Amino acid sequence: MRVGIIGAMDEEIALYLEAMQETKTTTKAGITYYEGTFSGRQVVLCKSGVGKVNASVCTQILIDAFGVDQVIFTGVAGAVHPELNIGDIVVSTDCVQHDMDVTPLGFKPGQIPFTEKWIWEADQHLVQLAVEAGQQLGEDIHVVTGRILSGDQFVADREKVKALYEEFAASCTEMEGAAVAQVCAMNEKPFVVVRSMSDKADGSAHVNFVEFTKLASQRSYAIVEQMLSKLSPKAIVYSTKGCVDCELVKQWLTAKGIEFEVRDVMTSRAYQEEVERFGFMGVPVTVAGDKAFKGFHPDELEKLFS
């Protein structure tokens, strides 16, 4: 399982870069992608840049070029719900583009014209993992689920914040999440957006933003780190059809009750490259965290999961 992690700004990905191992760097469309391991998982980290277009391009490249299986967008946002405070965490239930406005033609606020789909629901398993991870940060950290709004606007006006809350019943607003959500939905990839509040819904966004971005980024990072440590499966088996040893590895894992994901290297060049990065040619290759083993030898597999 390969996870795409996106932040919009340098501050939002800095902690991940420090913690990642075996990092490989690739630049596409002006965006730098960092492949490596983080919290025991294969991840692709990137800074999308600010705004929905940047986020959309970034997400599609993650899916097409890097073969990510799911996407986590992490970083800071501005509170819209009046009960949220600086440092509180919002985990997306769904995402909406608040600046999509074709109401003069009879469409609803946020609705994309000529389509029934304009609210993008987050993956329930990822939402649950994020909430559980947030709750482990401490009793003083407030973690909620709610709607996240996105628009190419930095909202600092008190009346605008109030209007967004009343119109969309949202928790917070930012500039990328709904774009990531739409691209993931169009590609049938699960996603979740995890945002830490850097400012309150009181008209002081321009004052609070810089000061509290670092704190908010640290809390978002802590949640994602904990999520990945619990994200199944525990193993990946790179295989091909008709491979006897591949089937023996799968049977061994099943008998041991170890959940695993199968990746057929003949169906994806990305999977072949993953095997090569572990230093192997051919299959089966079994991966657990940052460790890998080639072939079928029960004693070696036992060591891999010990």
C-alpha cells in the first residue's frame, strides 16, 4: 500500500521530510515528489502549492505517476464553526468548493453545473483512523469531524466566515482540500483531509495565521504519523500469476493471520520499480514496514514479522 501525503506549504511538509527514510526525489509539473518510508509505510510526499489548481494537478500526478492507493491532505485551516479554537483538529467528513457559484442559473451554492456530484465524501476508515489518532494527542486537544470548505480565497472577514458557516454548515475553510477530494473521487481513490486550526472564526485570520501555523502543522503531523502506524495491511506481497512460491507466501501469511496486499508486478511498472528499490529482481518479494525478503522460506518470513 502506497500512501500519498500532500501539504500546501513548506511548513506543512517539513516534519515529514525530516522523518522520512530512503528518500527518492522526482519533479513533475514543477512539483517535487519525495518517495520513501515513513512510520513503516511506503509514502509519496509532496508540497502542492496553494490553491485548487495546484492541488488538483498534484493529486492526479500522485495517482498516475506514483500509483498511490490513498491520499491524505494535511496542514492548517481557518475555523468557520464558532466553537472551534486555534489548535483544534478537523477531520473531513466531506469537502465542498465554497467559491463555486452558479446560483444565477439555478444551481445550489457550491454545486458544479450539470452534475449531481459536488460534495466529496471522505473514506470512513481513514476518518476513523484520524479521529483515533487525534484523540491520543492529549485531553487538551479537541478533535472533531466536519465539512471542510475550499476556495481560492484567504477568508479573514468576520461576516464572510459567518456566511460560510450558515450556508454550508462547515467546520473550517482552506484552499485545497475539495480539489484533492474531487480528483480522488474521480479516480476512485480513498482520501481524508486533516486540518489543524491556525486561526479562529473571529476576523483575526490575518493576525493569527503566521504565528500559529507551526503549532497547527505539528499537530496535523502527529495525527498522520499515528494513522500510518495503524494503517493496514501489515504486509505487501509482490507476485505474478502462476508463481508457485508467490502462492506459498500468501498461504503462509493467511495461516498466520497476517493481513496483506497483493501487487502483481506484471500489471504496473510502478510495482516493478518498488521491488527494484528493495534491491531485488523477480518475485515473490514480501515487505513488512521497511524490511523485505525474496522467496519462500518460512524461517525468514518469521524473522520478517518478529
